Amino acid sequence: MEYEGAMPRAVLLAALGLTLVAGCGGPKGSPEGTIKSFYSTIESQDWMDLAEMVDPDSLSKSGGPQRVAAFYYSVFQDVRDIDLSIDEALVTRPDEEAAVRFKCTATFRALGQMPYDRDCSDTIALRWHDGKWYIVVPGTGGLRPKL
């Protein structure tokens, strides 16, 4: 009898674990959190998930989620590891706009090639929607942010 109860419990624990892992991505309640989540998603190569972290206005101006995913795929498809540290985050307009400056090194490794590192440090603008910060795709949100 004890075995029968253990099986559903194991299934429940596995489902809970998957839910917690799945909940780690996506836009966050802080600009820094969204940047970290964004680059973690690049590292895991979940291209369509990246589009979910992009500001809706940027998505529209960029041609939609598929085009945004294709753009980031073309830039980061050979990334195998990303080392990221936040330098500064500034909320320029509370609950509206922010900018994050970070240092980033990406390790690229294309099939059949030796790995190499490339600097991916940047300053990225973000916009606030529904309690979360979303990435503004460069060229779709006005002037480039400076910190």
C-alpha cells in the first residue's frame, strides 16, 4: 500500500521541479534580473523565449517574435557560455524606463572550431510593463541609453 502513495508523490515532486525550473526565465521585476535572465536564455539557446522578454513595441517594430528570435540566433547561435556582471542599473523613469550597463564575455564554439571569447558588454534600455522589465531592441526605442 505504501508503494502506491509513493508513485503519485514522486510524479508531483517531478512536476513541481519542472515548474520551478521553467519559472526561472522571462522578464523580471528588476532591470538587472531581466538582463541576467535574457543572457541566461541566450546561453541555453531558447530563442523564442528571448522574444518573450522583449518590449512589445520593440517586437512590433522588429517584425514580430520570429524575427527577433532569428536575429538573436544569428548573433549568438555558437555561444556555449556567458560570463555576465552588472556594472550599473538606473531606473530613469520609475515604472517606465531603465538602463543597465554590464560586462559580458561570451565563449563561442562553432562546430569543428576551437572556442574563442568575445566581449559582449553593453548598455541596454528596458521598459516596464505589467510589473516586469522588458528589453528594448537596439534601434527600436529612440536614443541609445548612456549611464
